[in-house]
Amino acid sequence: MPASARQRCHAVLAGLVTLATAAVVSLAAPTPARAADTWTETGSDRADPLTESQGLTSVEVPANSPNRYTGIGTIPLGVSSRGWNHVGDPDASYDGYYIEPYQRDSGDSKMFRVQAPGGAWSEYVHTLSAGEALNNSWAAISPDGQWMLSGEWGTMTRLLVFPTPGVNPATSPSANLPQVSTVRLDHAVRDVQGCDFSGPTTLLCSSDDPEGSLFGLTKPLLRIDLSAAPNGTADVSGHVTALRQLPLRSSCSGTFEAEGIDYDRRSGTLRVIVVSPGFCVLTDSKTYKFSRG
């Protein structure tokens, strides 16, 4: 075979090998992560600074129940007089149990206040585990009702899992509410103020991150995709995605505060509280509404 023909043959063979290799690599490569949800703002309501500034949740049972909110003005005197002076973002199970998270300025415990569907209240105290932060910003009940997630302030790579107080038969007001497992996050989050399940293995969370160094934006709306539904016996992993920045609009300039979050599965409506800076905390703090798409 003439030299020129051999060269052309080698060039063709080399090209075929390159194409075949590329095809194999393409087939072997992992599937790209699912594209982030798009949540579009659809409206807003004024958030009262005393009674609607910390958290919110939709309540399915009893039927036609109004949405519930928390703020410093919703803390009963009998609770605050015992040192529980901060209430966070609440949640409600699909069968009507309502849970508020409480913290105090010092000590070694946090408290979850539970209202049963019949109206009776009870309190469940959790003694801090080694290294656990004192704050108690939010509670998120799993769709099956048996497990409750909570988080810690600051920069964290985990969420905490508890049996749902008042719902899970392993809980009692007279016994310590134990942490039973952990959600291990693949990306750090900062100052999470609320999370809510939007599906069996998906959380939507509001972050009050003032820096923006973790995701390239401040005050992000986050999605956390769990590797499995929490079951209280084994840790699960969580993949974190920043979806968008929460609205930061006010007549005043300064520092906004992202607060609690709620996803209503009946309407598909997502709501997030954003407290305005300075004097405008009184006038134009908002609960923003979003829909997917």
C-alpha cells in the first residue's frame, strides 16, 4: 500500500476510534442533575410585625382552617414567662397536628409546642446533643407525619431528624424528645429560617444568608432533594440547590430578614415571609406568594 494511502487509512481509523471513545464516554457519564425549579412571584400580603413575622403554615384539618402565623405577639404569657421567648416557623401535619418550635436565651434544651386536632396543647422538650446549636428556628413534618426535621443557625451541613412529637407513638411529653438521625447536606447552607416538604423527599427552604458567598446570592430560596424519605433509623443525604433570591423590596434601605416558609400542596402555592429593614418593618414587611413555572 502506498505511503499516502496508509496515511489516509490511519487518519480514518484514528477518527473512528475517537468517535467510538466519545460515544462510550457519553454513555458512561452520569445523567446531569435535574434542572432547578422556577418559582414565579404571584402576589403578596402585608406581614404584621408582631404576629406574622416569624413563620407560617397552612392547615388542612379541620377543613377550611385559616393559615397560621407566628411572631413575638403569638407567644402565650405562660410560655414566655418560663423563658421560651422566641418562636420559629411552625408546621402542620396533613391530619391536623400543629407544631411550633421554641427557644430561649440560654440553657441546654429546645421545645416543641404541639396542638392536637382536638385543640389540646402539649410540650415536648429536647435536650441538646453534643455540639448542637441552641436555636430552634423551624420545624418541618414529613408527609407521612412520623418524622420532623429541624435545623440550626449559622453555616451548617446537616439537618436534624426527630420523631414527630404528639404524632409518632415513640414520643411523650414526659420524656426527652431524641434526635434519631441526620440529613447530611452536600453543600453548606447558612441561616435557614424555615423548610417545608413539597414532596416525600423534597424540601423548600428560606435562607437568611446575608453574605451570598455560598450560592452567589443573598437570601436564597433553596431546594433540598433527599436521597430517601426520613425513617428515623438511618441518615440520608441531601442535595442542595439555590433556586432564586427572595424578593427584597421596601421603602426603606437596609438589611432585610427572610423568615418562615410554607408550601400548600392543595393549591401548589409557596409562601415566604420577608421582613423589611428599619422602620419599614412596621409598614411593608410582606408574605410573598409563588407558583411553580
